[in-house]
Amino acid sequence: MSPGDVVIKAAALFVAVSFILAVGWARGRRNWERWFRLTYGALAVSLGVAVILLFRAILGHDFRYDYVVGYSSRDLPPVYLISAFWGGQEGTYLLWAFFAVLLGFFLAQRKAWNPAAVMAGYTGTVGLLILFMMNRNGDPFRLATVVPADGRGLNPLLQDPWMASHPPIIFLGYAALTVPGVLAWVAAWKRDDAGWVTPALRWALAGFLTLGVGIIMGGVWAYKVLGWGGFWGWDPVENASLIPWIVSVALIHGLLVQGATGGLRRTNLVLGAAAYVLVLYATFLTRSGVLADFSVHSFPAGSIYGWLVGALVAVVAVSVVSLLLRKARPGTPMETQMAWPLILTATIVVFAISGVLVLLGTSWPIITSAFGKPSTQTAVFYNQVNLPMYILLLLGLGLGPFLAWSPMPRAAWARRFLVSVAVAVVGTGIAVASGGRGIGSIVLFFAAILALASNVARFVEVTRRRFLHAGAAVAHVGFALMFVGIVAGEAWDRKIDVRLPLGESAAAFGRAITYTGYVEGSDPKDEWGIQVREAGGAVVDARLTMYTLDNEQSFKKPAILRRAGGDLYISPISLDTGTGRGGERISLKKEDPLHYGGAVLTLLGYQMGGEMGDGGMSVIAKVRVERSGAADTVALPMSVVDGEMVGRPVPIPDLDGRTLTFRRMSVEERLVELEVGGGPPAPQEPEVLLVEVSLKPFLWVLWVGTTLLALGAAIALARRVFERRTPA
């Protein structure tokens, strides 16, 4: 047994004893408090030692441990050696548990709300995380069967500063959102549905802030590293973090209403419990393997499926029993006249509907697997169902700043609201005249400009009185700017595919782009140089990254030229070396011709084949081959052999007897990767780099908006902390 296993087992013992002592303390045995604090401190020390031991093993290249072998190597730079700690699920359980224990010290303060009862519930949630590490597949200190000389290293996609810092922020957000759930349990059991509001608001803001920042960092990473041109793909694992964040937004607004009017008591208890339930559900989706076939982020099947299901069922049961058996007192009836309570309540309803729809789409593989072959929803579904939701939210955000907690005469707010409407009309008109398109996008843009104008006015008004009260206005300005950037940079972007023969220039969006060749010394992460001549004559050198690992996983990183008017986004598609030599790899993007060996190859699409002997499926890529005016369509099969997808060489007469073998496909990128084999060398032809060039107008507005959204949450949280410490 390794020292790491010893401290994890010690932590399990301390968390069990702490839970028992906390329950006794909550039941009135005050002398148990001292022993609880001692054992909880020992729990924190145990997990702290475990963290140190795992860091020491990774930094010291101690390949006796499976985890160190799987996520680190001797050639990793120090920053990525550190991030290897949370590169796999075992390390993230330890990190999450450590964060959770540290946050528990704030809840256990004597001046905190109901510390004994809260710690009884909260210590149980920490115990679940430690329980995950007691499973072999969740143990970060599992010993390797064979000790290798070096590790497999960290996935190259994760070797980026944004991704190195993204996971710990996400798990800090998960830990923070556990607290409102526990507070809701205690409020329900104690029938104290008023006292929990103030602490729950602080913790909901903390969870909203940290989880939101983590999601934003993941979006930046996807945009600058993955090369598909976007920042959010509605991937099921992306959604798994988004859903509890959406619930935290609804909870914050509900707690504000309850604090001011006494309404929404039951609603807030449900939202508080749901936030934590959905955090665990997100963990289940990510780490149980149920989405292994549908998400590039998911861990493989068979990890700790049963343990996660058990934890999720237990937490749901506690939440349901708390809410049903200890009902909250009826709240104050909501005003139906035009005022903040009405707008905030409508906001909660819309966010809740959006969260349910995203939850339904994300869970679609699980739902459909019960009725046959599992499937997943595409981005089209999420965009269509959420578009009306966010138009309504932004319209409400455009009206809300001019209202108050109690109803006002229409004349008091209508004129100011109409000024914002006029600004939105003018802004939208300019956008349409500049090329804005699509009815849905135009309406969303109008609503975003309306919300932006109204909340800028609100910000100016509030900051004249007290800056700490401007958190909501800043966050709402950021929320509106975020959607301005989404529409301008994503819905209204333009893109074209450009062929770049070596040393020759091609025009794209008023620029001249030249392929300058392979960057010597960049192996094994091959880079390819380009030059971009701006309209004003300035020349910018940039690099694209495109390479394939031994496991046939391909990586492509774009070049991004950021300008005030928008981003020029250049993403590599494939490279035709022009030599026609056998054994090389070529990539075909659907319906984009590729010149190779004197012929033109075009991917027409895919076709699913029949069942194979071992129960797997075969896939056929249909490729058109054109040469000297003749065209033939060939079928390239790839099927399951011994559990792996393997292609079969197919002779292609129009390529002088060469063969093409189907090696890899990417549905997201709409491309296949083929291996060329056999045949005599073809005549030397120019090397050609195929790239996708897109112009994303004013996408920087999105990043400014997300920054302001986080800043507004930080200001609101600072206000609540300051007010707690300062007597009225």
C-alpha cells in the first residue's frame, strides 16, 4: 500500500467520523462540536497531504503510479506537468474533494447560519467525493502493473494555458454550488426558509462566478486550439457544466425576489437543491462513460458507473425527502404589475425552461438507448430551442432597469425605455445594412442592443450613488455584449476555402495570403508558415499547426489575426505535397476538391455499412476521382476488426494503380483521412495547403462581454461579503 493510499483511507475514516460528530452536534450535543472540528481539520490535513504526494509523484516522474504514467512524461514542460494533476478523472476527484473541504471551513464558522446542521449535510457530500477515490478506477495512487521508463504524456490538445487552468476553476465552481444545495436541505428540515437566503445568495454568486469563468476559459480554448472556428459546440459534456450554471442564475434571481418580497420560498428551495443535483449529474455524464461515443471530452465507459449512479440517487433522494416532508411556508403572493419582481420571476421561468431543454438534449443518448440505438442532438436543436428563450431574456433585460421593486406609473419608465428601443433600432439597422442576415439573428441582435442601452443607463445611474451596488448592471451589460458578439461574430461570419500553392498568393476578404512552407524544427507538432498582407500593405507572419500522432489522432490549430473590425480565422484543412508518393496521408473535406497526383479527389459523403461479425458497424467513404475529363466514384470501407476501426486498401486506376485506405473520419469537421499506397511516383506538382478562411466581425465584443459578466458577479459577491462584515 502506497503512502497516498494510506492518506486517502485516513481521509475516508476522518470524513465518516466527522459526519457522525456533526450529526450529533446538530442534534444538540454541543460537546461534540470540539471533536468535530478536530476530525474535520484532520480530514483537511489528510487531503492536503494527498495533494502534495500526487504533485510530488508527477513532478518527480514516479511512474510506479498508473495515473502518473497516463497523464505525464519526462518531456512535458513544468506548467503542463502541474496541470497533469487534473488531466484525468482520478486527479480531479482529489482536487474537487480538497476544494470542498477548504470551503467547509467557511460554513463551520460559529457565526455562520446553522453551522452544525449545515456541516452534517456538507460533510456527507465531501464523503461522496472521497468514496469515488476508494474505487480502483478513481484511485489516483493506483500502482502500475509494469513500471515504464516514461509516461504516455498529456493529450496535446490539453497542452495550452487556457486548458491548463480551466478544470480547477470548474471544480471550484462545482464545490461552491454544492453549498446552496446543502443550505436548501437544512432550510427545509429546519423550516427556516428565510434565514438561509442571505448565505445562499453569497454562495450562489460564488458558484455562478467560478463555474462561469471556467466555462468561458473552456470556450476560449476551443476557439484558439481546436480549429473548427467556434467557441461552443453544444457538446454534451460542455452542456453538463452549463446546466448547473443556468440553474445558479435562476437561483440568484429567485433569492433576490425572496429577500425583497418574501415570495418564491418553495421555488428557491427547489432551485438550490437542483443546482447540486445537476452538479452530480454533470459528473455522472462526464465520468461514467455513458457519453463516450458522443463527446470528445468524456471519459471511457466502465470507469465508476455504479458508484456515480449510487451517489446521484442518494442525493436526489435526500433532496426529494427534504422538500416533500419539510415543506416551506407559503410565500408572499407575487405582484402581477410591471415591477422588478415580475421581471425577475419571468427571468427565472425562462432560464428554467432553457435549462430543462438543454438537459433533455444532453441526456438524449441515455433516453434513446432505452428504446434502441442511442443518438444525440445536434447544435441545430439547441440553437433553435434556445433562440426564443434568450430573445425573451434580453427583452426583459431591456425593460427591467427602468422599473423598481414596487409598481411605477407608466410615464415614469416608458419614455426612458423608448430611448433604448430607438438606440436598438438604429444599431440593428446599421448591422443589417452592413450585411446582417437571418430573421432570428436580427431579432436577437435587436434585443441584445436594447438590453445593452438600458443597462448602460442603469450602470451610470447606480454608480453615482454607490459602486458596490453596480454589480447587476455590469453583469447585465456583459450579458448583452456577449450576445452582440455571438450574433456578429458567429451568425454573421463569412467563410471560404482557399487553395494556397507554395509561394503563391491567394485573395481572401481583402487580404493576400501566401503559403511559405513547412516550419523547420517544428516536428513532431508540425507547423506550416503563412503570410498575410493586409489591405494597408502591412505583412503579418503566422503559423498553422497540423499533425497526426502514432495513434492516428489528428490535431489542427488555426492562426487568428485579431483586429478591431473582427478576427481573421485561418484553419488548416489538408496538405497536398504534390509528390504523389505512397504511404503519405491526405485529408478530404466534404465537397471540397483536392488536387493530388494529377487527379482531383472529392469526398461525397459517408454511408453506414452492415453489421460485422463481432457486432460492430462498417463505414464507407464515397470519393469521386477525376482525371483527364473522366470521373469515377469509389467506395472506401472502414470496419471493426478486433475491436478497432481498420480500413482496406482499394486500388484506384486513375491514380496510376495507387491504393487509398480509409484511416479516420471526423463528422464535426466533415472530413476523412486517407493513406496513399503503392504505384509509381507521380510527376512533381506544386505543394498545396488547403485552408478555411473566415472573417468574424466584432467577435472581440463576446470576450469583453464575458469578462464584464464575471466582473459584475464579482462586484455583487463583494457587496454581499462587505455587507455581512459591516453592521447596518
